[in-house]
Amino acid sequence: MRSSVVRPGELGEPELRRWHEFQAAELELQNPFLSSAFARAVDAVSDRARVAVIEDGDAIVGFLPFELRARGVATAIGSRVNTRQAFVHEPGLLWTWPRLLEATNLDVLELGDLVGIQSDGRRSLETVAAPVIDTAPGWDAYLQRIKQSKNVKTTLYKERKLRRELPDVLFESGPAKDRAQLRQLVVWKSQQYRRSGWPDVFARRGVTDLLDVLTSDSEAGLHAVGSSLRVDGRLVATDLSLASDTVFAGWFAAHDPAYSRFSPGAIRTLRTIEAAFDRGVLLVDLSRGDEAYKDTLKTGDAEIATGYVSRSSGRAIAYQASHVPTSAVRSYVLSHPEVRSFVRESLKKVGTAREAITRRGT
């Protein structure tokens, strides 16, 4: 096993075809975040984007996209916003993480949402559940199932109430081409991050540029999908998701707080899922998270892993010494709902205080 490490944008048509062939062979690899198009989009905004083209003999047998952090240390490509990672490889290929890292000349690779089957039981990777929706039964059967939930019943009631009080209500879902809608999504989501006390993803260099790249063109295996809920022509809820031909992956979503009494975000979410069913995808990926609505809407869970992989080296030992304590704390919080709830509420209080200070300063 050997590799050639290049920029994703340097891949030629033969390499891209092989990548698509490997994805087509396994549903777990058909997530849009695992596409060559996503890697190429990240490459357009980050000079640290790389892909290791793995070869065995004269044949290409796999692709490992990543972003360089330091010498010998890398993270998942687009790690701040990427909700699924994997080594995209030929079916039946025998491989291990140490061999792969050695071939790629990496000592450590950080992974936040690795396809679970690739965790290989490694102690440095913790297996967690990510909610998904199996679309096989069809929308009507799915809706009947989730309507047993009080939350869904409330959402449907508020949607009827919204349409009674404000008759001009329009939901749309399709290619994400509306720039004004995208910018409003970023503004609302940034405000939401600040209110909740979480770091603002959009304040990081390159994130909004990445959204622009992804919504400018559609490549094989990746489509940027925008959904919107409008009242009297005014945008009140919107989202940006990514989709392949078979997997719809929810991504960023936000709404206008002025319409909160109607729960426009919940209405938009439900109708976005319906639109995903209409697209003919096999799976809707709700992404890892402890939000209650995901438990209500899911039909099952995909197994993913979070942590890092490494090979035996001095650099890997140094990495473990500096990162394992933090990783252990994060794992403990994520695996204990009562602690997670406390942390979430504490962050909200921080966010509220931050907003109050900001208002007083303006």
C-alpha cells in the first residue's frame, strides 16, 4: 500500500470516477460529506486541504481526504462543519489505520464523525449514535408513525394555526441559489450561536466562503439544497442541506425569532424531510446531536465514532499526552444526558449575558 498526497482540486477525471465507484458500492459511503465534490469545495477555501490517493500495485484502491494541522497531524477535511468522515475505498480492501497513516505519512488523524464500521474497535475512538430516517416505508407511513409524538402533533397544529392567521404561507425546497436567503441564514444562525453560548461557526475563516462555493455549482455526488418558509413573502425559516442521489444530510437551519410562537423552524424541518422523501433518497441523516426533536423524527441510528486514530510514533505519543484528557471530558459529557443538559443550560446563560453586554455597548 502506498499513497500520493495531492490537493483535492488536482484530481483528474480517472481519479474522480474511481472515487464515485467506491461510494456507489456502499450506502454508508454515499453521504454527501464523503464526496469528492465536498473535498474539492473545501480545497477552494483552504490551502490545508489534501487527499491521499491510495494505490496497491497499479490500481487506485482508496481516497483519504484530510486537512493538515501540523507536521504529521491532520484533521477531517472541513472538520468544523463536516458531519461525516471515512476512508473511501474499494469494496473488500483489507486495511488498518496504522498502515494507512504510515502510507500517508501521518501520525495522527482527528475524526469527529467517522463511519462507525471503520472504528475497528480502537480505544481512541468512541462509538456514538447518529439519528437517521429510513425512507423505505414512504412519507405517509412515516408521518403516521411520528404523529404519535406530542411534539409532532404540536408542530402540525401550529402549522394549521399559521395558515389560518396568515394565509399567504409558502414552503419551498430546491437548489440553494438564493444568495439573500443564504446570508439571512448565516445572520440568524450566528445570533443563535451567541444566544446559546456556543462558538459562532461562521466567525471562522473560510466557512461562509465554503457555503458560497457549495451553492454555486452542483457536481456528481453533491447537491446543495435550500428550504424556506415564507409568510407574506417574508422569510421566516430556512436551511441549507447537502444531498447525494441517495442520502440527504441536514446541515444548517435557523428561523426568525419574531415568529417563534408558530415554531417556524419545526414546521420547516418537517416539510424539509417531506421534500427529501420526494427527492427519492434512501436515507435522511439528521447528524449527531442531543436535540430532542431528532429523537422524535428518527427511525433509527447510524453508528459513528469520534476521537482520533494514530500509529506508533513519538509525535503520536506527544499528541495523546496533550489531547486525551480533553477528549475524555468531552466523551463523559456526551455520554451522560444529565451532565450534557447542565452544560447546555450553562452555555445559554453565558450567551444571554454576552448578548446583554453587547446591547448595552451599542
